[in-house]
Amino acid sequence: MKKYNITLESAYAISMIILFSIVYITILVLAFTFLYDGYLEWFANKQGTEFGFYTGIIGVILFVGVLWALFPKKRDGIVLKKKDAPKLFELLDKAVAKTQIHPIDTIRLVPGSSIAVTGLFNKQLLVGIASLRYITEKDFEAILYHEIGHFAAKDTKVGSFLGVYFETLEKQYISSVKFWNYSPHYAIAIIGLPSLAMSWLLMHLFSFLYAPYSKFREYKADEFAASHSNPKQFANALVHYSAYTYAHDVIMPQIIVQLLSENKKLTNVYATMTNYWHKENAEASMNAVLSDTEQFKDSHPSLQNRLKNLDVTKVNENEGKTLKTMFPEFEKFEEQLSDDYTIRIGINSGLLDRSTKSLD
Amino acid sequence: MKKEKSIFVKVGYLLGIIFCLVASISLVYASYMMISWTFSEHPDIVYSDYSNSYDYYENEKSGQDSDTISDTINGETIMFQELGFEKYAGLVEVSYNLNVPSDTDSNGLEIYFVKSVNGYYQFANSYDSIVTDYKSCQKKNVMTTSGSCTIGNGGGIIIYNTANKPRSFTLSFTIKYDPSLIESN
């Protein structure tokens, strides 16, 4: 018989899942109750709450958010086949065998620089394509163990559950903001304030409850990576990867926004980044990530705290072949994902409409 | 590498678990209340059953008028009898006498006076809210009662059957007013 070891952390994760499942159901009930109250006032001539005009509108806003959340986001990126990066698949197979987790189903190259894992049933490794040109094979292997640590601890299952609820709250919030923005008069816009306030509060409550749990899961995954590679190797990978992605995520959006405002775009965002990765920027990024302080609502601990947890005080230079050498045609992938990143930045900066799919 | 969690972390997790469970129970209760309200009976809004049945202007010179209504209210219903005048620069005193037949049940039969028609609308839309307009002269579960109340333009008496069963009553009333205060068009 399988033995289950319920820790405080897992009990906390279960209680969060219970709470946000009930929050989801309550939002559904609230939306239907408000819609019904509006129906009583507008169409049935029956006694409701007396505020049927207002509750009906709020019910519509909530209902739109719930319906919208049922449509899943389009998955970014390119699913890799073994022939695209045979060495990467070999590395992954080796790591999976060593850690004895169930095999990872999919490797997906995604726009941007993040390396992450996701999936409730289908285990996916997401590799931000911006990291290919800088991160070394050895560093990537250490980071891979960190990501496998999340799979081993079933963090992605908890994250997938909670992700559905968070997305619903996020879409409630966006639909409330849109109602506010597109209302012809403030007297009408103000009707949507309760749903705006409710979704804002719930989103912050979610972050407040999830952040400490997420940080502890990161520490656990760090420890898992350190025990399967070694603490110094993982710390080295973590610091260099963080510094490069920090520089990328600060520099490239500025360049992209500038070009988009001139109706121009880069054909390969990630290749352009190498021009800006010189000594001054590298040092500035390193200082920035190492001096960054941790905020309560951050999902990840600060780099300082992560290094302290690993008992590592000194970081070496990163040397060796970069990850791009594992991809025979890495530039082809970079160009394919360049527009996706540009569109994401354009939407976030307000230069492009949220429905933009292509820059051609 | 394995590190023990500090006592603060353990307390933090425990507090978090308690918060999640208490919040979950509260939300389940709130959902239950909303579902109950949705599936509860929502009576029709009856603006006035007798508003056109009585013409005070016939005897306006006397400064006093009387009438009697005998009726049976089937199911949960609100009846409104307008007693004031549309254009009257003052207040009208209403003396009333309500009787429920001794062989019937009065449980759930309530009467309220409203000083203006707005009070009736407030009552009809949310009879359980705090509306001072009709609180002063209310009588609940009455068998036999009498009294008086002062109303203004468009005011009147509400007879509310909260029970989902027929309720019979006889209401006789007298209104006293100053004919000189009735405004002509």
C-alpha cells in the first residue's frame, strides 16, 4: 500500500486549492444570482433586491469573465522534435533517468528568456529561446535539475490547478477594467466598480497566499538541483542565467518599443541582444540581480537568499559551449519566435492591440 | 542539504491553512445564501390593487370620509390602498379598524402605513430593509386592531400577506382632512 506523507506544505497547498475552488464556485453563483436579480427587475416585474439594475450589470461583467476564462490561452512557442536538438533530448533523458521521475512529455521553445516547467498531466519543459546564446550546457543541466525538482515535488500539478483560478480572476479583472474604459459616462462606469474591486482584491489575496508557498517550493527545487549536480554548479548557473535574462528583459523591450513606434521590427530579437551584452551591461546586470531584495509577494526568493540557502558565497565565470550548439538550426527557431516576443512587448506597452497575431 | 523549517514558517503555514478553511466555509455559506435567495419565491410587484376604486373627491367638502374593504388575499401578495390626495397641501389623519374573521388564521398578515407613494415603492422593492417611512404604524400577525396614522400626498395603507396561504380581512377606515388644502388644477 502506498504511503502518503502529508506535510504542512502539502496541507497548505490543498487548503489553497480548496479555497480557490470555492472562490471560483462563489463567483459563478454570484454572477448567476446578480443576473437573476437583474432579470427580476427588468423582465419579470418581481421583487428582487431593489438594486436589480446595478446587480444585473455586475452579473454580466462577472459572467463575461467566467466565460472568457473557459477559452484557454494559445500556447506559445515551438514543440521540439528529437531531430531539432538531439543532444538536448539526450541530456534530458539522462537527467530523467538519474532522478527517476516520469519522463517529460514535451520540450517547448518559447519566446523570451524564462526556463520553466508546466503541466497537470502532460509534463512540459519550457525553454526561453533567449537563453540559448548565453547559458552553457553545464549550467543548463544544473537548471534542468531544478526544473525536474518541481516535477518530482508535483509543484506543477498544484500550479496548474491554481493557475486556472488565477486566470479566471485575471480575466474578471480585465473585463471589469474594460467595462470601466468603454463606459460612455462615469455614472455608468461606476456600476462596474464592485466587480473591479472584488477581482483586484481576490488577485492580491491569491498572490499573498501563494507567494510564500511558491518561494519555499523554489528553495526545495534548488536543493534538489544542488543534490543532483552540485551546489556550486547550480549556484553558478542560477546567477549567470539570472543576470543575462535580467539584461535581456530590461534592454530588449526598450529597443522593441522604440522600433514599433517607428513601425519597424527586428527580424531576430535574440541575435540583437548579443550586441548589448558587453562588459558594462554584464556587470550592471550582475550587480542588479545580486543586490535585488525580496518582496513578500514575489513568487521567487531573491538571488541572495537562494545562494545563502545553498551555502554558496562565490560565483565563477561561466565557461564552456553554449546551449545553442545543441541546436543545429537555432537561428531558424530564433527568427520564428522573434515576432512572438515583439508582439508580447507591443501589447504590454500598449502599442499593439491585444488581438494582434502577426506583424506581417 | 535538507534544512529544517523554523517555527515561524510552521506557524505561518498553520495560520494560512486556518485562514483558507475559515474563508472557504464563509464562502460556502455565502453561496448557500445566494442560492437560497435565488430559489426563494419572488412575489409580483403589485403597485396598487384598489387605487382607482375609491373616489375621495365625492365628499371632499365634508372634510371626513369613510369606507370599508373586505377581501381575501390569496398567497404572498402586497396590496396597496391609496388614501391621500394627489394634490393636498397638508397631512391626512387616517383612523382604521382591521378585523380578521375569527374562524380564519391571521398569521402572516401585516399592515403598514406609508406617508407617500415612495414609501410604498420602497416597501414593495425591499420590505425587510430599514425604511422609516412605514415603520411607525406597522402591525404584524393581527387579528383585530385599530389605530390611526398620519399620511401625506399619495400615501396609504399596505396590507401584506407574508404567508403563502389565503388570508381574509375587513378593513374600515375614516380619513380626516381639510378641504381647503386640496389644490385644484
